[in-house]
Amino acid sequence: MSTKRGLHFLVFIAMLLKGEDEMSQEKVERYKKEKANRKETIKKEKRNALIAKTAVSLVLVATIGWIGYSAYGVIQSNKPVKVVDVNLDSVNGYLAELSTDSSQ
């Protein structure tokens, strides 16, 4: 039994168990309309699923990046800062000497 036939058979059995011997014309028309648009509906569902997965992935990547950046900032702020004293007297003297030489 093919999958389609099996599905139709199961629907028929379910209807019999509910007490519905025949499908109403409205149900038949709705089924035909759904069947006619099935390919487009499936494409739309797949596209929407892809968009949702992409959006969730982007949010996760951004969140993980933000957590990593914050953790790096905390780690760097806890490191001791090296302080270096530089004596610039000789450089200032040289620059002053250059400025007096150029003004003469």
C-alpha cells in the first residue's frame, strides 16, 4: 500500500469511527484546495523555518560574542597595571635648544 493510499485509508477509517459516512462537499473542496497548494505551502514552511533558524543562530552568535567580550573586559580589568616613570628632562632641553637655535 502506498503512502498516499495508506493516508487516505486512515482518514476514511477515522471518519467511520467518528460516525461520518461521507465527507461533505465543503470538506472535499477544502481538501482539493489544500492539495492544489501543497507544494507552495511546503516551500513557504521550509523558507519560514530557514529564516527562523537563521535568526536564532544570529542571536546566539551575538549573545556568545557579547559574553566573551564582557568576560575579556573583566579579566583585563583585574590585571595589575604597570606604571613606568620616564624622565623627559633631556628631551625637553633638546627641544628648547632647537627652538632657540632656529629663532636666531
